[in-house]
Amino acid sequence: MLWTAALCLLWASTALAAPAGGARHKVLLISFDGFRWDYDRDVDTPNLDQMARDGVKALYVTPPYLTLTSPTHFTLLTGRYIENHGVIHNMWFNTSSQEKKPYYQTLFVNDWWDNGSLPIWITAQRQGLKAGSLHFPGTASSYQGQVAMVREVEPLLYNYNNETAWRENADKVMGWFRDRDLDFVSLYFGEPDGTGHRYGPDSPERRKMIEQVDRTVGYIRRSAADHRLDDRLNIIITSDHGMTTVYRNGLVREITLRDIPGFSFRDLAFHLVDYGPCGMLLPKPGRLEKVYGALKGAHPHLHVFKKEELPERFRFSRHDRILPLVLLSDAGYVINGYFPVQFNKGEHGFDNQDLDMKALFRAVGPAFRRNLEVGPFETVHIYPLMCHILGIRPELNDGRLSATQHLLVAGGSGGTPGEWTAPWRQPWRRNLARVAVFTLWLETLRPGRKSQSLVSAEEPEPDSGPGHQEVV
Ligand SMILES: [Zn+2]
């Protein structure tokens, strides 16, 4: 009798978790590349403002260091710091052959991306959901042999700022949600990064581009409504990093490594510089101290670290791909190799504590509270938030759901529709499961019944416990 009752309880604790009518929460993760957290302050942005009233706005979010596009986007997809997911730069490189590939070509170097961490598409699909991605960095690669089931990678020389194409992409993604019933899609726009680089973050061109972004936000929300998705679809808009003005026109003494006394490129086996404010060097055997000594203190705005001595807060030391010497410059300065070759008016890649590197965050949908402004948090926490809303178990990651749970309705559950909440999130279900397990255990104590191993019906808490802390 007890046995039967316990099985009934276990059945109830799992069967009742299914969302009514199959109406799960869906998530659309949108990145507007290089959207600095305060870009809406000097531009009229009615659609972003409306989104904040209808949902949640964070003061800003902090990307991981190194604040470059591919590394920070992969943190959004995996919830891991860059030293843990291993996509440490926009450029693939080989220190033996001296080969380097630029951003676009690196998108297609599979083992650069597929090196141990699973993006949320793959995790969602393994747990029975459907995922897609459009232009999001990392989309072109496969992961342990799997890809996002619907995906689109931009062609070489793609025009990233065409507003008509943005609208077509938005409609395409809404079609994926409605007609192919996808649960999660990541959608990438290459602006306002391009305009910020070219004209600088304080330029009228950048302000005009923010107006275009804002119109697109309004278009996306209208498209969601037109596709009858807005009662199920949660939209998160964020970015990978900010942007800061580069000092130009002889205003400052630029950082050019060749001009530094005692420094010689002949002491290096490999170098990665001329890429904004960040650089990495591989000295030849026995030359590390010489190179380090020459660069340390050579310029007041250049900082040089042995990789293991980088302050812990950077979380940028522990991966084998990170070269032994890491260089970074203060905001406004870039690191040149032989001579100045960088002419952008705006740059990123700086210390993620710099306010100019912070990014925007907005979210709206049935899982999110309305008209709520919250303080800053790190973008590494967006991954467990998305997993929670989707009702999937996250992979090992560096984020914490507790950092963002206050953004959600009903104490952090996904809420309506169908009252879908991840099974392990429902306290009453946990209690029911506990009773069932306890009852089964009692049953095993009865004389005559052979002892059996019990598997708890309760799933582990995805956001807590040692299983979700990085172990290196
Ligand atoms: Zn970027």
C-alpha cells in the first residue's frame, strides 16, 4: 500500500510539472554589439523606454574581461568566464606557425569554439527543446558534433548596419518561434559597434545609430505581437561591451612597443598586438624577464602582467591559450607594435571595471517583472537566468541565478503561461517528491522487502552547490 502511494506521489510530482497546453516560456536573446550602457541618455529612445516600463532595466551590466566581441558573446552563451570557456580573443592564432585569423575567419575555426563549453543551444536541444541562432558569434561552429538546429551565419563582408535587413532578420526569427516552435533563439546585430569604432562614442553618427537601434527594438516587439508570441516570449536585450573615445591628434604620447627602450621584437616568439588596448606576448625561451622588465613602467598608461599575476578579478589567467605576458592600456590608449596603425576613434577591450566598458540590459516578457529598475550585475549571470526561464538544467558555469532572480515574477518562477516552472523550481513539487522518497525509504525498511537503491525525484538546484562552481 505504502509502495503504491509513494509511486503515485512520485508520478504526481513529475507529471504535474508539464506546462498546460505545451505552452512553455520562450527566450529571445538579442545582442546589439557595442551598446554602451548609457547610450540612451543623449538620444530619444521611446521604444527602449517603453520596454523598461513593460519589463526590467538594469543600470548596466559588466562584461567579462577581455571586453572583445567573441569572448564576451561566448560568456553570454555559456555562463563561463573567458579563462574557463577558452574563446580568449576575436582572433585565432598559432604561436608556432605565426598564423593569425581575423574575426570573421575565426568564426569558422571549429576547435577555437568547441573546446569544452556548451552553448545554451546545445544544452536546450539535449533536454528536448528547440534552439536557433542568427549571426550570433559562435553560431558557425559545432559543439561536440552538434549545432543549433536552425541557424544562419552572415556572409563575408556582410553589411551590419542595414535597417531593412535588421527588420527582415527580426521577422525571420519570429517566424522560427511561431512556425518551427523554437524555444530559444540568439539574435545578433553588429551595431552600434561599427559606428562607435568609426566615429567615436560621442559622435552624432553614434546617436543616429542609437535611434536606428531604438526603432528596431520597437519593430521587434511589434513583430512578436503580430506573430502572437508576446504572451510566451521573453526578450532580453543586452550587449557584449561598451566603447570609449581614443585619444588622437597628438594629444597624448601613444603607446608604441618598438619605441620602448630595452624592448625588442627579436626577444619574442609570437605577439598579438595592434588590436585596441589589449596585447599578448610569448617571449622566446629565457627572455621573459627581460621583456617584462623592459615593458613594466615604460609608459604611464601601459600595464604589463605575467599572466599568473593578473589580478584575480580579471578572471583571465588560467587558460593555456592566454600567452605568458598580458598587456593592457588605460581608457583612451591603444597598444601599437612597430608603429601606430590603429585609427579607430572608439575602442573597447579595456578593463571591464571601466564604466565605458559596461553594457545595456533590458528584458521584457511573462517571466519578468514590470517597470523595475535594478542595479548592475555581471553578464555571466544571464546564462543561468535564461536556463531557469526555459526550464533546463544549466551546464557547469560561473553564473548565479541568485544574482538575477529578483528580475523575475512570482519569486523567480517562469510564471504564466501554463504556470510553467522548471520542475526543480517548484517548492510544492519538491516537498511532494521528498514525501514520496521518504515513503519509499520507509518501505525498504519493512521486513521481507529487499533493500533497493533510491533515486531522489528531486533535481539538484542548478544555481547552487559545488557542481556549479568552477573547478580549475
Ligand atoms: Zn563587440
